[in-house]
Amino acid sequence: MGRVDKGVNCSVQGCEESAQRSMSGSKARMATDLVVNSDKRVYLCRAHYKEWKKSTKEDRENERARWQ
């Protein structure tokens, strides 16, 4: 049972929603428009995860293409 299952809040500044996903801080900083409170582990609510996915789509595709 992880911290998301226990009910940790979203790490984005000003958001009080419960987190749905967790990721490393360096991965979360790929999206420059998200202001995150943490350095190591970042927890994102559904809305902010969706925003992160949209803003980093091209970068993530380029990363995957590099390994193929």
C-alpha cells in the first residue's frame, strides 16, 4: 500500500485534491508550467497529471524513439 492509496494530497502549489499518481521530481519538472512543492517524489491529482501528460507528450515520444 503506497502513499497514494493512503490519501496524500497533490504536490502542485495551491492544489488540495487527493493524488492519483506519483512520479519522480525530475520527471515532473519536465513540464515547466507545473509549480511543484517537492524535490524527490511528486504526487499529482488527476487534473494535474493530465496537464503534465499533455505538456510533455512530445518530449516523452522523443525519449521512447531514442531507445528503439
